[in-house]
Amino acid sequence: MPARSHPAPNRPPRSQPAVDAARAARCTEAIRDIAEDFVVRAEELLHQTHNPDSPATDLVVTVAELGRLTEEATAALVVRQRSQGEPLKELTPALGLTEDRLRKKYHPQTVDLRLASRSRARRELPDSRLPEGTSGPPSPKNRLRVPGQRLACALTLMQARSGVSQRALAERLEVDPSYVSRILSGERDASWRHVTTIVDSCDGNVDLVKPLWEAAVGVRPTGTEPARYLRNYLIALRYAAGSPTTETILASTHNTISAVDLRQALEGPGVPVWPVVSQITNALQGLPDITRPLWRRAIATTERSLPAEAFG
């Protein structure tokens, strides 16, 4: 007579997934990163649509990327819901999928691997990885000039000067201390929430590092005063470079600019000519290719604000 199987008397059926707080936290962090990436791609699409010469293929590529980000966010949200022990049926109306389909489509281990291997979205800027006049693979010195490293240097200086430990920052961010270490070293991109939390914890100035973060992630510069934004960016570069004195900066330019030029670039009024801004950018360990679009916006706004007689 064949043996009959019976359910174990001491194992009641499980009505919902077990809670996994660590996985839920990882999913939450991934969702924040995806949201930041979505902003970058959405800005890129907006710029493309304002350019009548943008090929349709470029628009489709950006739209497809937005779709991929949406799918990644959905996967992270579904897995987080399961990891928190919340019923998947709460998500079915919005997603249009059954609970069974959600379980099969978004398996936690598979989603974990996808999220761990995803690359951050950023708008590629022309020649933004090397200083002007260089070629070949970037040297360690040149790598320090890229926008992400400038931001990392500013955050590291702020943290060191405040005396707040990396462990304390990790507690504020609710992440592992090694995660903070990678942000401060420039090995990992920082979300705006991470930046503001670090700056607030160190009693720093958020407005000081905002231009550096926007350059690092490729977000279009904010603000309605391009000349002021250019000055703020140069001031941020100066801070990230360790706040060198006027004499040190002028010496770095081989005295090709004057103290008056430097003061105008950092304080106004007006906007210096491009060779001056380029020299200052190089002296402050920045990339002129990042500063040039900011200067063009600033000089265009300044010229429009001048009276007609100023142009003869």
C-alpha cells in the first residue's frame, strides 16, 4: 500500500513572506538611487525635445532607458514589499499583475543580483574626463579633476574639519561605514539625500556643494542667475581644493591673471573673459570643459543685461 503524505502537525501554513529587514533596506537604497537616475534621464529627454535637430533614435534610446529604470524601481518595490512582510495584493491594482505573477517575475535573489550589478545613469559630457590638452588613459592626478572626485574632496574636507566620524555619518545615513568611505573617496556616486545628510551632520553649507553635485551627476544647473551660479561653482572648486589663498591660486596660473581678475571671478561684478575663468578652473583642479558651458550661460546673460551703448 503506497505511503500517504500528511502535513507536519507543527508547521502551520505560512500566510506571508518572512520579514527580511536587511533586504528591505537595500531595496529602499536602490529605489533612491533609481529615482536620482530617473531625474538625470528625464532632464536629458527634456533637453532633447527642445532641440529640433535631435534624431528620433536618440529620443527613443532615452525613453527606453527611462522604461528600464521604471522596471528596476518596480522590481525593488515588489521585493521590498515582500521583505517587509506586507501583502503583495496591495500592489496588484497599480501594476496590473496577479500576486502569483509578481512572485514569479520578481524573485528576491534575482532582483538582488540585478540591483547589485546596476550602473548609475549620468549624462556624458564631452571631454569631461580629462583636462584640456591631455590624451590617453587618465593619470591618478587627472582623475582627481573629474566632477565626482571634486565633490568627494569637498565632502571629505567638510567631514574632517567637523570632527564627525564616518561611523556617525553611517548611522545618520542608515548604511554601513564602508558605504560612507566609498562616497568620501569618490568610489561611489552620492545621491542628493546622502550629500545633504553628510553636509547637515557636519554643519556645512549645502549651497556650497550643490554645484559640485550637479556637475558630478550631469544635472542641468539650477538657479535663474547664471553669473552667480558660475561664481558659486568656482567657489566650490576652491573649497574642494583646500581653500588655497589668492597668492597660491595666482602662482598656479603662473601669474597669467591678476588678483583683480580672480576677485571678479569669485565675487563679481560681471563675468571675466574665458581665458581667465579657464586658468582659474585649472588652478582649482577642475575641468574647463565643465566650466565652459557655465561661463557661456553667464556671459550671455550679462551681455543681455547691458545697455546698447555698452557695445558701441
